[in-house]
Amino acid sequence: MLLSTKTRYACRAMAELAAAYPENPVSVKDIARAQRLSPKYLEHIVSALKAAGLIEAVRGVHGGYVLSRAPEHITLSEVFRVLEGSPAPVDCVDHPNSCPMTEVCPTRDTWVQIGDAIKRILDTTTLRELAERAERKRAACALMYHI
């Protein structure tokens, strides 16, 4: 299963907003610079996240975007569903009646297990965890010296 670029970028953008929460709104331009993304492409992603109620716009000179809730209360599952829909790898996992082979299919149980594992990880990973992970990685990179 491949995640779309939109979903990958959205998760990175949400981690930036989580790191700034609650004090500082972050502009799309600043998120794009920090994450090395196209600001125009990021605008489309931010629009979807705003429409879903995951982020809010703050107007003014120091405006930008903020998370609509504390980062520990937003999971990757919410971000994923806005841009990808269900994490199920095949339709029959969510819609058993979509396939006449559901009851006898030798692979469906495996697809259900894969979907459950993905869902579990997405449901238990918060934006706070992503922000903390990003901070640890930045700190580790800052300590590396090259000669």
C-alpha cells in the first residue's frame, strides 16, 4: 500500500503545527519551508484539513494556521481519513457484501489483519508524538559533526 503524497505532506504539516501549539500560528509558507514542500501544493492540503475541522485559520499580521485541538487529541487516523478514506487495503474489508467470495476467500482474513494493524497504529499515534519525534530527530542531527 502506498500513501499519497498529500497524506504524507499533511502529516508532516500537522507535526509542524503540533510543535507550535498553542502559542504560535504557522503560515503555509513557513510550514513549506521547514518541510521542504511546495507552498502551492500545501495550500490544497491545508484547505482539506481546514474543511475537516482539524485546523483553524488565524488572521492578521502574525496569522497562519493552528490545530483545532491539542495535539495529543488528534491522531494520524483523523488526518489519514481526510485525505485517503479508509485504511483498509481492499474494499471487501469495509464492505463484505461487495464481493461474492467473501465467505470463502482465502486471502480476506489477511487483508482484514493488515487493515486492523494499520488502523491500530494510526489510531494510537498522536500529533504530539510526531512533534516530539521530530524534535528528537532534529536534536540528534544537530549533534552530528562531519569532518
